[in-house]
Amino acid sequence: MKKIMNGILATIIAVGFAACEKAEQSKFPGYDEVESGLFVQYLTKNEEGRTVVPGDILTMYMKYTTEDDSILFESTQDPRPVQMKVDTGKFEGDFMGVFIGMNEGDSVSVMVNADTFYLKSAGYPEVPKFIDSASFLKFTIALHTVESLEEMQARRVEEQKVEFDKEKEILAQYLSDNNITTEPTASGLIFIPGSAGSGAAAEAGKRVSVNYKGYLLDGTYFDTSDEEAAKANGVYNPNRNYEPYSFTLGNREVIPGWDEGIAMMSEGGTATLIVPSSLAYGANPRPGGVIQPFNTLIFEVELVGVE
């Protein structure tokens, strides 16, 4: 009888374990729990792709949602791709651990505990109020490129060289079309003097005040201190004061093209500055979407004060 009871007990325990295992497996059907609280499902597997190792730079598509598919982030809404330097997971259930061993061209769906992701992986001080900390976040990731830091830096240098060359061609055409023959300075700034100022010379370290109109080569305005020009060119903002912009010359408070160009003027003078992107914002787009990477900028400036 004792043997029979032991056998029945063993069967009950085995069935219990099997039921628990089945319940755990069915938490997110189709997903493998690779670590506690971290579930992964491969959507696409590219066996021929380059395998991710610690230190690699990844470029990817990423979207993440709540468990009920409310979108929290989607990379297609940002002009810049998602890039990430990867390392091994630092703790059980670390989201970063998903990437090691993936291949270029792979796509995955990942379920990760919200509390673990926000507080540990992302370093938030707390889980956002609208997120249940015990819930899971669903990530969809498509891995586009895998490269080392050195490879990424070399690629960016080459890409930027191509873009700078394109910018030079566009600027040369603009200068030709507008019969501008002024030679650029050594840095590339084109300074076209207007009326000569009779006041104090602008010098590094002095506080200067400048009225300006700023626009692209195609005439699209992006900013101005002139209220009437702002209204006429569709950039008027009723919440700002239209007045000269003041800054300390040579103190890197403005773009390099301004520091160089304004220093060539005297109080009361006017000029036009044609500023290549290397002396402005380079490869970085500006808020508002008008100034894009590698845009040459034009400023009509008036130096109204030197202190």
C-alpha cells in the first residue's frame, strides 16, 4: 500500500510540475523565455548575417508598446535611425541581453517586464505612472546593420565627405546664379559687406547686438529678429520678442560663422554672411525641420551695438 501511495503521489507531483510548466510556456505563446522575465520570439532569422558581439553598434527599426498594443515609441516617427552600442546583459532579465547573438537581418519580438526595463535597463527613477509596473512591454526590433565602432566612424567620415561635396556644388550654383564673386575666407565663410559702420569695431570678448534675417539658399526663412520680415515669410511667433540678438563675440555662444563674420564689422554696419554648414550646424538638423543636415545658411546682419 505504501508503494502504491508513493506512486500516486509521484504521479500527482509530476502532473503538477507539467501543468506549471505548461502554464509558464503559455504565458506568451510562441515566445521562448531566455531569462527570467525576458521572452523572445524570432520573426525573421538570417543565418548568413553578421553576428552581434559586445561593443558592436547596431542600427535598427524599433517599436515598443504596452501589452494591449498601445504604442509608446516607434522609430519611423523620427528622422534619425535608432542606434545602440550593445553589451552583455548586466542582470537577469536585462533587455540589452537580447541583442548578443542576433544576426544582421534578424527581426524579433520581445516581451520584457516593465519594472525591470524602466528601473534597471533604462535607468528611469520610476516606472511611468500610466504603466503597470507588473505588466510587460512588447518590443518589435528589426536589425538593419551591425558594425564595430571603428567601422561606423569610418563610414560616417565617408558619408559626410559625400554630403559636403554635394553642398559645395549647390553653393557654387547659387553663387553663379546670383553673380556673387566674393572670395571665401580660409574657413569657407563668404562675407559680403553692405554699409560700413562708423562705430566701435566688434572684437572678441565684447558684447554685441545684431539684427538678422536668416534663410536657406532657396529663400526659405528659418529665423529673424525683424518682426515684419517674420510675418512676411511665415515664421512669425507671437510669443517671442523681436529685438536684436545679444551675445559675447568669440565666446562660442553662436555658430562659428557668426563669430567670424560679426568680428569683421563695426557698429552700425551691415553685411550678408553666406555660412557653409561646416561653420553652422553640419550634419545636425535643427528643431523645426527647416534647417537640414549640410544646409548652407544666409544671414543678412546689422551690427547695432558693441559694448
